[in-house]
Amino acid sequence: MEYSAGFTKEKWSENDIAIVIELLQKDKSKNQIIEEVIESNLFQLRSPVSIKNRFNMVYNRATALNNEMQKHFLQANDYDRKALTLYSFLQAYRIPLEFYLEIIIYKYEQQEPLYRNDFQYFFEGKANISDKVSHWRLETIKRLISTLMLFFRESKMIEKIDQTKYHVNPIHISQTLKTYAERSIPLLYSFTVLEKVNER
């Protein structure tokens, strides 16, 4: 997966993902789904253009969940949905995934708060190893940081302590999802323990 700044416009979109998953579970094609979403304005946006702009991001994240996870998403409790929504985001983009693996887990293991500056240091580190990242404008980096914060806060993985720091927490999920994740989805399971992912 390439480094991409494509998630500057990403929203949490939990309800939109649920809408797309429901239609996927009815075996509808991508084209059929977008037609239905636009026709009935299921995302409740102002124009077909804004729906189309949102749709691809939502569709990519909905399809990042396998069939089992999609089914669970539709009847899940709030914590499970948050975990699956975060998972869909980390599966879609390399930067958020690496931030989680390299910074969030490390902070939790060290029992240290996450500081606002940690986001900046992370991007500086990536700019040193990637030509692509080194050419991103400061404004782009700010927007990416803002999106990362949104996702980790919405999932309740980080909680604000004050203006400069956050407390890092594992996500509580149902025993059913936890057992399934431990057996089949190491990344999702890691949300509950914040330990390095052991891909098998």
C-alpha cells in the first residue's frame, strides 16, 4: 500500500458504512448501491456530486470488512461498531495504520500520554524515508493530523486530557467479536490489548 494523503476528506461515516453494508448484504453491485444512495439521498448530503465524492471512500471502507464483520457491524453494539469503523479506516490507508502500530501501541506500552507533537514527529519521520511524504504541504499535513485525531478520538482509543495531550486506551468490544478477532483478525484484536500485531 502506497503512502497517500487521500484521507484528508475522510469522515467518521459510521452510519454511511452501515447503509452500504446493508446493500452489500443484499448482493447489490457497486453501481446499484451508488444509484440507490443517490436516488434516496441515503447519506443525507446536499447534492449528487457530494454523495459521489463521499461514496467511494465509504464503499472502500465497507468492503475492507469481510462478510462476517459486515454482518456483525449491522447488529453490533456501539463499541463494536466503533472498533470496526476504525478498522475499516486503518485497512484503507497506510499512514493511519502505521501511526497506530508505531505510535499508539508504543505510547500505551510505555504508559505515556500521546502528545499533539507526536503527530508532527511521526510525519517528520515519514518525510525522512519517503519522497512522497516529504513533498506534502504543511497544510496537507495539518489536515491529515486532524483526520487522525478525529478517528482515534471517535473510536475512544484516545481521550483528551488537556490541550496538548491524550490518554491512550484499548477499545472494549463484545466477547463475540473479541473471540472472532483473536482467531481471525489480528489487527482488530490488537485494539483490545494495544499490543504489537502478530499477523499469522
